[in-house]
Amino acid sequence: MRTSFNIPDDLLDEFDDTWQAEGLDSRSRGVREAMQEYIEGHTTLEDIEGDVVVIIAFDYEHEAVIEDIHNVQHQFQDVITTTNHIHEGEWCLETVFCSGPAPRVRDLTYRLRDFDAVSRVKLMLLAEH
């Protein structure tokens, strides 16, 4: 399907520089990937049913909340398959790979967002079953 868009020149130039630097084959490929990421980013947790595969990325103040984070991860070990943890100064950056029932992953995401010392929690939906 062909379509057209009205896009400011400076935004289009920046987009072209980005997809070319990433080594994509065409602008169309870049637009398709951008559209998919937009849809994924705007899918609400409440709309997801069944089993899912997701990555949850979050950052937090290490000393303020590390014990609580570990406790939550143990409570959700039925859906957490892998974690990755790095330090950035006083902050920790963590990714949690999950697979399982959407309501359970949703609860984990909301629990992580409950902590004041957690700055951001981002969820990337990889698959719905």
C-alpha cells in the first residue's frame, strides 16, 4: 500500500540520516519499524491478554531500594526468566526478561512503578500468545 505524509523537511532529514546510519534498506523499512515501535509503545498493559514475552527496563537508586527490588523479583520468579543489571554511578539500570500470563507481568510492572526510588519503568512487548 502506498501512502503520503506531510512531514517537515528537518524531521525528514533527521529520519533519513537515522535509518541510513542504522543500515536499513530503505525509508519504507524505517517507517515500518517506526510504526511498529509506536504501536508497541502505545499498547496499554490493560489491553494485553493471554501469555506474553516482554522486556521491562528500569532504573533506580541502588541504596534506597535494592532490597525491595530483590524481594519483588523473587515474588515474580514464575514469570521472570532473566535479569541484567549494571551500575551507572549511584543508579542501577536493570532489564528483566519475562514470559508468562499478561496479568502477572502487568502486576510486576506496576509493583516496580510503586517505588519512589525507581525513576522509569519501560515495557517492551515482544510477543503475545
